[in-house]
Amino acid sequence: MADQPAVQSDEGSHCAFFYGTLMVPEVFYSVCYGSKDVHPAIAGLHTFQPAILHGYCRRRVQYADYPGITEDKDHQVFGTFTTGLTKANMDKLDYFEGSQYERRQVKVKLLSKVGNAKGEGNVEGEEKTAEVYVYMEKSDLEEKEWDLEEFRQEKLTRWTRAGFVFEDCDPDHPASVAIEP
């Protein structure tokens, strides 16, 4: 019997930068696993680290609880670098984000120290490659910055309710994936 090449698995090999609702692990678990409460073995597959994405700006999406980012060389976005994502997780995230977003590969800087809301006092460390969802319709964004603490206080309970995260998703229009050069 001839030697067969080893099959390469991508299980757990994807990393993402989340800058909105998915920064909250319970929302991430609701999207990827169907419940905000996951078994510790599942939770242990993922890490969540504070990070900065340079060259983008985060804004509130009009009439929505979530933000979008667009390229902007004069800004940076605070978020979470998340590891351990599988292809199945990425497929669910593409479906969740929908056609308003394009998934792209970017470079983020992990934060060894998190400063204030304006980023003063941040201490940047290692650079990592991550996938991020970029908002496609800049005209749909407000001039106002999206606020994580406001989301936690006013919206989180609704976003982690069983079935809610996919309520308005269209299975025929997931996020597009940018082709790498």
C-alpha cells in the first residue's frame, strides 16, 4: 500500500480580531456553539487577548446594536484577538456577519497593557495575523464611536438569548471573504 499524504486539518488554526459584540465571550459562544454557556473543555479551546488594529476606524451602524470598521489610516481600533477558531466557527461567523461585511486578513498588535478608552497608556507587544470583518457600506455608519460598556449594560442579555444571534441572518448572504494576494 502506497504512503498517503497526511491530511492537514485546520481545526483550531484560525485567529480573528473582534471589535464589537463578539468581543464578549458569551456572544462568541452563542454564535459559534448555540449557547452562551459552554462546557469548560470548549471554552478552553479559545483564548481572548486585548489587541489593537491600526489603520481602521470603528463606528456604530445606524439603527443597530453593533459596529462596523472601515479603513482609515489615522485611526486604530481596540478589540480582542481570539484563537482556536475552526472552519466550522468561521462559517458560522460568516453567516452571522452577513453580506454587510467582508472577511479580510490583517495584522494586529497584542496589548501587554490596556490603557484608557482613548488608547492612552496602551503597551503594544507582538504582532499577529488575524481575520477581521470589515463593514462594506460606509454610508450606513454613524459618526459616533460604538461603546462596548453601553452594549454590555443595555443589550448583552438580548444578544445571548437562545436563537437571537441568527434571528435576522440570511443564509443566502454570508460575509464575503477577501482573496489573499
